[in-house]
Amino acid sequence: MSLTDDLTVVQRCVDELTRAVNQLPPEATGPDLRRVRADTEHLRESVALLRAASAQHAPAPAAKKNVVPIPDTPYDNSLWTDSDDEGLGARDRHAP
């Protein structure tokens, strides 16, 4: 999931929480409920800030990579005359 998708899910959850808090009966008042309402509003603001920050720091589109074609023709054996066949043993001997 991308960051945008994650933030969308978080936004939906905060919206559902806000609806649930707003549906509490009017009799349910007091400092605790005011605090819950203030906290849900702070969550909404925090998610909005995260969305704005992620939009600013969105990764730039990937630069087009240079494609290097590799020919199907065999390599020139003279390229390998100064190297050992590491791990394959010497040319004039067979592996055990």
C-alpha cells in the first residue's frame, strides 16, 4: 500500500470516529466528552497536515534509464586471455 492509500484509510477512520463522537447523546456532556471531541478534531488536523506533507514530498517520477543493448553474438575470447578461470581449475587439467 502506498502512503497516499494509507492516509486515505486513516482519514476514513477519523471520519468514522468523528461521526460516532457526534452521535453521542446530548446528556453525555462534561469535560471528558469535550476532551474527546477536541482530540478527534486534533486528529483530523494532524491527518490533514500529513496529507499536505506527503504531497510536498511526493517522490519524483523515476528518470528514464538508459538501456544498454547486449548482443547475442559470442564474446571475443581474446578479452579473457589475461584472466584465470577462477573456481574452474586450470585450462590444461580436468576437475576431480
